[in-house]
Amino acid sequence: MLSYVVRTPGQLIPIFSAFRKRNGLSQAELARLIGVSQQTVSQLERNPDKATLERLLRAFAAMDVEIVVRKKGAPAEAEGAAHTEKATW
């Protein structure tokens, strides 16, 4: 499966709609899955910078897409690899 590096909200625009279409979902169908209107999904696709993180995460989860956060420049972990580094906040 392809991975995408996203550094700005604008980079989500083609990715979001591509995943929705790849899953065979219309905007209305995705809206029903995440409990919003079709117009809200349209706004998510056109202006992801205006969306809440919670709403974006719900939408991606409904499309069976996961979000991976890693330090810039760090290599991507192999799928299924155990993560042993502890986060320090």
C-alpha cells in the first residue's frame, strides 16, 4: 500500500478524495458513515484546514486509512514491527 507524506493541509485535498473514491464511496455515503452531511464531506475535501482533527480521523477511519505520526526524516517502520521507544513529553 502506498504511503503519503503530508506536511500541509492542502496536501490532504487529493489524498482524501482519492481514498474515498478508491473505497467506492460517494460523498453522501461517507457522510452517512461518519454522521455528517454530504456538504460537510465536500468541505473536508475542499478545505481540510478548516476541519477538526477528530472529524478528519473519523473520516479516514471510515475509509480504512490509518494516520502514522513520526519524526521528520525518520524511516518508516515495517508493518507489524514492535515499537519500543517511549515518548517523552
